[in-house]
Amino acid sequence: MVEIEGWAGTVMIGIVVDSVSEVLNIKVDDIEDTPAFGARINTDYILGMAKMGGGVKILLDIDRALSAEDVVAVLEKTT
């Protein structure tokens, strides 16, 4: 379940994923800004990156990952 901020306010929807490998609590201090990967890669949907346990976790900005059209389509199916 995710909450998405949209033009109509906050919408809670469920998203089906292939798998979940882990659930983490990440401190704000551990989150770094998204690096510039170059002009060819759109990083608008990346909230930031966290270095944890010898690896890097990419944090998804769910409000930007789903377009307004996606949210409208979900709302139309639920009403």
C-alpha cells in the first residue's frame, strides 16, 4: 500500500510487485541526494540514495513514479 499525493489530495492504492527482498528503516541522515547520471537518464522519480550494509539503496519517489494519468485510471476503476 502506498499513499500518493495528487491533484485530488492523498490517494491510498495498492501496488503489485514481483518480490520484496527486505524492509528497512532508513534514517534521514543516511539519505543522500540523487547523483547526476547524465542527461540521458531521467532521475525525477528517485527520491535519494542510502548507503547501508556495504550497498546502495535507491529510494523511489512514488508521487513521481506514477503519472497523474496512472492515478486517474486507478481512481476511475475504484469509483
